[in-house]
Amino acid sequence: MPVITIEGRVGAGGPGVGRIVARTLGLDFVDRLLLSEIGRRVGATVEAMQDSERRVPSRGDRFISFIQRTLERSGNAGMGDPYFGPGMEVLVSRPYRELERAPATRAEELHEQQFIDTTAEVIREIAAAGDAVILSRGGGAILRGTPGVLRIGLLGEKEDRAKRIQQRENLPDLDSGRELIEHSDAAQARYFEKAFESNPIDPFLYHFMLNTSEVGLEYAAGVIVYAARQMDEHGLMQAAHEALESEEPLAPPQT
């Protein structure tokens, strides 16, 4: 089964779609919270990481072993590692909106580049582990050109996204949702420009994009599931084409 990346505008339904896809296909769902857990665990001592008998296994364990190998490779080469270590959980779990303003100092600029590099390295290691749905963090741009990765973009009308955000975040009114959308869009756009010299709704970053103002989240998830299964059986380009051109109605996944 391919690795799936879902990059969505805030409020476009990425978490909901991603969870349905992961549950339907039996894949791990990797969002900011899981990345934070992985970062916290990788930042621990080697002894704590290896003491598996005293740890309760979690979804992050499989990914941690791959990332730990990166640390070991760097250490064996005598190079050290410039990105991984204590505090990585803070770097990889930061929301886009914290990056809206350009750095004012050289130190802030280096910190921002560390965030970009750390996130990219973690996502590549997770993709190497396989069987995962990776939400946001520029996964589609980071893994562009990587075989066996299905890259999806989600977008929607601002009003629809603001309503969804207001409900999800329990905001006091719709204006609060609109404001959050505005800041998040600006920050996401700035991140993509800095990290990839692109933008988050660049269609060339994805195999296809879905407008969740036009289709429901379950239907969007169904399209992604269909494409992933076709990719697994027939190959990447045919799968993306068939998912868009199929005349058969697409039933939503069973939940």
C-alpha cells in the first residue's frame, strides 16, 4: 500500500479525511501530535529508547526505529546530527500560523531553517517506514518524485473552512474562524515559499486536488482510497487518472 500525503488548507477537512483514509486502509495516521510524540521520544537518551520493556508500545514506535537509525548512521560517521535531539518535538509540531512573520534576526532565521530541515527529514524517514497517511507539514512537496507516494491536496471556500474551524476549535463566532483562516493561509503560504519555493495549492505538487466545498469529506476520502488501491495494483499515473476519470459512482468508505 502506498504512503499517502494530504496537504490541506486549514479548515478544508484534512484531519477528518486523513483519519477515514487511514482507518479504511489500515494505515498509521501521522499528524502534528504524533510527530511531537516521535520527536519527544527520539530526543530522549539512547538508553531510554532501547528500554522497550518499560515502555508501552505506541503507533510511533515503528517510525522511531527508522529515525533512530538516522541518528546512529550520523554518529558512526563521526558527523553528529544537526537536527535531531531534545526539543525536536517542539520544532516538528509547530502550527503553520507560528511562521507567519519573517524572522527578524539571523538566529530566528536559523531556527526556522532547522524547523524546515527537521520536518523534512522526519517525514522522509516515516515514508521509508511505509504504510502511513501523513497529514500536512509539506509532505507532498517533500516526497515529490518519491516512488510509491500518493500526494493529495485539499482546499475549500473560505467561508466553508471558517465554519468548520469555528466548530472544531469551539471559537466564539464566525469572525474568529475567518481570522484564524486568514492568518493560517498567510503562514502556510510563507512556509511553502521558504521551504519549497512554491505554494500550498500548487497543483503540480499533487497527483490531484479535491475541493471539500463541492464534495463531502467521506466522498473525498473514498476517492483517495480508490486511487491508493489502484496505485497499489496498477501503478501511480494510471491510478491518479482512473480516480478522476472513472464513470462508476464512488461509494464512501465504510466507517
